[in-house]
Amino acid sequence: MKDSTASMVICIVISFLVFVSPASSRARQQVPPAIFMFGDGALDVGNNNYLESRMWRDPIRANHSYYGIDFLNSEATGRFSNGYNIADFIAMAMGFEMSPPAYLSPSPIKDFTGVNYASEGAGIWNITNEYGVTIHLLEQVDNFANTTVQLMSELGKHELRKLLSKSLFVVSIGTIDLLRIFTFVSYGRESKEDGHADVQNLIATYEVAITAMYNMGARKFGIINIPPIGCTPGGMQMFHPRPGGCDESLNKFATEFNNGLEPLMARLTSKFDGLRYSIADFYGFSNATFMNPSAAGFVNTDLSCCNRPCHAIYERYVGPPCQNRTQYWMWDDFHTTEQAAKVASTAFYDGLLQFTTPVNFKKLVQ
Ligand SMILES: *[C@@H]1O[C@H](CO)[C@@H](O)[C@H](O)[C@H]1NC(C)=O
Ligand SMILES: *[C@@H]1O[C@H](CO)[C@@H](O)[C@H](O)[C@H]1NC(C)=O
Ligand SMILES: *[C@@H]1O[C@H](CO)[C@@H](O)[C@H](O)[C@H]1NC(C)=O
Ligand SMILES: *[C@@H]1O[C@H](CO)[C@@H](O)[C@H](O)[C@H]1NC(C)=O
Ligand SMILES: *[C@@H]1O[C@H](CO)[C@@H](O)[C@H](O)[C@H]1NC(C)=O
């Protein structure tokens, strides 16, 4: 974080903490003081725009149209969406205006609402996407460490601990790692057994990250699991082109990973005092929508609305995105539309317990 941004953030935190009136603090009673977000393109709100190109490679950036076509002023903010994304809708459900700003963003912010560390293309492993330009999970956690150092010097230990213990920590990552593992297995560079071992290793690295966050003061974790990536336009065509059908063997890897999250969080809860969590079942929610799209107002859950020039690995057509964007689940080959992000986030925040374990995000932050 640039020094000027950091000090601005800190001034704002202090004025926020000092000057909230009793009335506004009552109104915000159920709202956590801040949100910290970690993940990949599903949550990125612009970090990749500030990454330098490395060697001959650029980070994947959503800084051009038609990204943001439905955002305020049709601005391409770095979100991999036609408008807001899951980070925004979770923040909104909690009473914030939108996601907290990108960690690397120098833009001034009016009110400290937390920090978003997410980076498109990022993996749980540091070797995932090793030739890409991203901020992998443990590096995001290091960046959070930087934030806490800055906050500590301004707030002091006690206030910082209070702030962090009441804040929500959202984590949504793993898709890119699973694509890497699946590629290795599909092309025979790795056996199926090695692939399964890799998935367990991902969970182990996830544990390292959550543990590090806990040790720095995080207590409330909102974990979003991996959606059926074999049903995304990218996943459907990457290995075994089969229009209209999902790649079930890719989905199996996602399910295997997801099945590891709950035992992990349960174990960490018994190990660490005060740790609480909610796992949002993005997989289950997506699948339920695919089984009955019209119930949620969707017409097309197979194809992406925006191909080229959005981030699409398969060039199907070049041209403007679909008109009826609220009827599409997918925006580009791997990222959902604003509408899909909205309905999913609503389910995670205060939906019935069908798609959250053991509580929903609303209960978690109360
Ligand atoms: C994080 O802090 C370290 C140590 O102060 C510093 O060297 C590093 O540049 C910081 N990283 C970022 C991204 O600000
Ligand atoms: C996106 O960012 C890159 C790198 O900063 C820049 O070269 C490019 O012109 C930007 N695209 C748009 C449309 O602003
Ligand atoms: C990647 O992580 C492993 C441990 O998980 C570590 O040993 C290695 O040094 C890291 N590599 C980089 C480039 O950070
Ligand atoms: C979605 O759910 C249905 C019904 O529970 C199940 O039969 C199907 O296999 C699931 N699809 C995926 C991709 O997991
Ligand atoms: C979107 O609108 C176009 C043009 O009206 C139509 O051809 C297409 O079927 C619609 N797509 C969906 C998913 O409704």
C-alpha cells in the first residue's frame, strides 16, 4: 500500500471509530466494523489493474469494455462482471455501499470499510498460475499483515483487536488451482491419485492461510466454496468440448475440494478459541439454479453473455455482449453476471440454511 493511501485509510478509521454517533452506531449495530476479502476473480475489485507486467506477461485485467457495462457510468473498474460482483453484494447485504476498495488501489475512500485483497487468476498455491501475474493467497495474507501493521500503529493493540475480532473475513479461492490439477491429470502429467493428493494439499495450504489470519486477529470467516466449474463455459470446453453438458470429472475435483472445507473449519474451530465460520455452498446454489433456472429468472445458464472482447479462452464470436444480461448466469467464460452474484450473495447472507453451514453470514456477524 502506498504510504499516502495507508495514512488516509488510517485517518478515516480513526475518525470513524471516534466520531460515530450513538444513533448511527445503533443503526449499524448488526454491521461488522469492516470486511476483509481474499480470493480470485469472483471477488477482485481492481487489484490486478495495479499489478506490473512481469517478463512478457500482463495480469488479466478487466479494465476495458464490456466489463462494467452495467456499473455506474459503465465504468470498467477491474471487476470481472458486467456490474457489481459477489464481494460487493455481500458488503451491501451487511450495510456497506459496496466492496471495500482494492488493496493496491490508490483511490481515496470516504469511509474505512475494510480491504479487498482478491486477485483474478490467483491460486491457493503459490505455484498455481506461476507464469501469470497474480497475488496468490499467502501473498494476500501477507498484504493483510501489512494492513494490520499500519492499523496497529494508529489504533493501538486493543482497538485493533476489537476491530478485527468483529470484522468479517471472506475467502473465495481454489478454482484456478483445481484447473491446474485437472489439466495435469487430464494430460497424463500426473496420476489420478496424485490429483487427489493435490486437492488435500490445497486444503492444507488453506489451513495455513486461515491460521495466519487467526493469529493476526481474524475471528469470523465467511468461506465460499468452489462452484461447479465443469459447468462454466470455460470449464465445459477446456478439456472435452461438449456444448450443453457439464464436465463431470472436473466437477468431481470441485466437490472433493469442497468436501474438505467443512472438516477443516470444524477442526480449526475446536483448536482456536473464538473462531467462527460460515461455509457458503456456491456449488449447491449454482446447481440448484441450473436445475430450475426460470425459478430465479434465468434463461441461459450455459453460455457467457460476453465473449470477445471479454476474457474468453474460446473465441465463439466477437462483438457486444447479450442484451438481456439479467437472464444469463455467466458473464465471461469463468465469471458470473452481476445478477448471478446478487442472488448467490443473498442466499449466503441471509438465506435459509440450505446453502450455508452451520449458520449464514448474517448470523455469523451478529
Ligand atoms: C509490506 O510491508 C513490507 C515491510 O514493511 C514492505 O517491504 C512491503 O513493500 C509491503 N508490501 C506492500 C505490498 O505494501
Ligand atoms: C488496461 O491496463 C493496461 C495496463 O495498465 C493498459 O495498458 C491498458 O491501456 C488499459 N486498458 C484500458 C482500456 O484502459
Ligand atoms: C511457495 O510455498 C512453499 C510452501 O508452501 C514455499 O516453500 C516456497 O518457498 C514458496 N515459493 C514462493 C516463490 O513463494
Ligand atoms: C445437481 O443436483 C442434482 C440433484 O441433486 C444432481 O443429480 C446433479 O448431479 C447435480 N449436478 C452437479 C453438477 O453436481
Ligand atoms: C436474449 O435476447 C435475444 C434477442 O431478443 C434472444 O434472441 C435471446 O434468445 C435472448 N436470450 C435469452 C437467454 O433470453
